[in-house]
Amino acid sequence: MRKEARFLKANDQARSAIKQFLEAPDNELDGIIRSIRQNGNTLSNPLCKGIRFLLRMQEWVNGLLMRCGRLLAIKRMATTFKKKQH
């Protein structure tokens, strides 16, 4: 029972550590953790490539969201400016 509790705690800690730099559903993170454990605690080449792809996609989405946020802020400022002029 203690061994299982330690395993689950370690799995939760690993998942939390991965979430610091990669947003993904828990089941996908668990798959990454399981793959690393099965590969002697190292990243396999396919997994490494997959993680790089996910990180690039996440960076692209975050950049897109930032640009959209800036556009919305500019639009709000323009609307506020127009209202003040009337």
C-alpha cells in the first residue's frame, strides 16, 4: 500500500512538473510519464519529437492569443476615445 501511495505521489509530482512548461490533459501527461519510465527514465526520440511539436504549437497558440488580446485592447481604446470625442 505504501509503495502504491509513493508511486501515485511521484506521478502527481511529475505531472505537476511537466505542467510548468506544457499544457496538456492529465491522461496525455500520464502517457508521457509512463513512456519515460518504460524507457529507463529517458525520453525516447519519438516522444521527444512529439513534445517539441506540442511546445511549438503551444507557443504559436499563446502568441496568437497575445496578438488577439492586443487587438482587443486597441479596439477598446479606440472605442473609448471615440465616445469621449462625442
